[in-house]
Amino acid sequence: MRKMGTLREYLVEVLADSDEAIGHLEAILEDYQIFQNPAVVLDALQTIIEAQGGVSKVTKQIDMDPQLLSKVLSNEDTPLIDALGIVLKALGYQLSIKPLENENPNLETHSEDSISVR
């Protein structure tokens, strides 16, 4: 029987896989768009760094100063986009932008030419 652990311990185990880490980050960023909680994003970034071997290992892979990454992860005053960019670079990932899926497929978009006033 498998020993029970904390959610964080489970995440550290699962997020050691790069594909799982990417999927987790994508889900966290989608949640951020809705709930606007940067603390959740920073916690996820810290967990992924830990899962990928910790600050020292991750920063050695790209020749980054470990103190810089540690400071970014622990500083709540760092703008979220800066923290995200630094951590993604350290993990060997990049941020990409994609269009939102249309939440209401029946919603029509109108140009100025198609709007009529009665």
C-alpha cells in the first residue's frame, strides 16, 4: 500500500516530468486569468522548480545565478510577468500567446459597418 502524503509532495513527484510541469503551468495560468491570484502562480512555480531538482540544478542547466532565481521566487514585490519569465527560462520553457476560444459560439461580432441605429 502506498503511503499517503501531502498534495505538495504528490505534485513534486508528478511535476518532475517536463510534460506534466508544462500542463500544470498552463492550467495555473488559465486559473490566473479568472481569479487573478499571483500567489497561486508563484507557489506553482516554486513547486515546479523543486520538482525539477531545485534551484541549484535548474539554474546550472542554463548558467543562471541561483540567487537571482531564489530572489524571484521569494519576492512578492517582483511583478508576476517578470517572475514567470525568469522561471520559465530557467526551466527551458517559453511563454506563448494564443487566442481565447470563443466562449459563446453563437455570439456574433459586428464591425462598424454592420451596426445600424434605428
